[in-house]
Amino acid sequence: SFAEIHERHTSGEPIMAAVASRSDEPAWARECLRKFVVAPGISMMDVVTEDRCEIYKGSKKAHFAALQKKTSIPYCRMCFFDDDPYNIRDVATLGVHCFHTPHGVTAQIF
């Protein structure tokens, strides 16, 4: 969960989360991230940070290229969860570990 990622990251473990979203309303999407509470006093945006939010029209491959450049994390060390099979196939070509989540990211998949 995002709360677990936040806890592990703040305790020094080299783990982080990011957002790759093809949204028509990037400002609204960012506002939602600030409002989704994942633990007391911690929002989803606190976990992913503004710097690791790629929210704009365009391909998921472009989102991941930007995230890779910002974080220096190799694609083979990244995971991607999405409900759209096209996005999964597209991002998988980069070498990212992809997980199709037609019913959302469940605890079992995560």
C-alpha cells in the first residue's frame, strides 16, 4: 500500500512510488492525490511527491521515460500497475515489470 511504501521510504529503504497518468485534467488529478489519505496525516501526494508525478496527455512510455530520467532507476527495477491491457503491453516493451489490474490494485496483486 502507499502507506507501507511511505513508511519504508522514510525509514531509509530505497523504495519509492510514482504516478504515470494520461489525464485531461492534470491539476484536478494532483488535487485528488493531495486529498487521498493513505495514513493519518499522509496523503498519496506525500508518498509520490510532485517530482514523481507525470500527469499529462501522451503515452505511458513518455511518462516512464521522464520518471526514469528524474529518478535514474533502470526500467528493469520499476513496476507498473494498470487496468488497460494496451498500456501494459506498451510499457512492458521498456523492460518494466507490468501487472494488469482489471479490478484495481488489490492487496493480493500489490
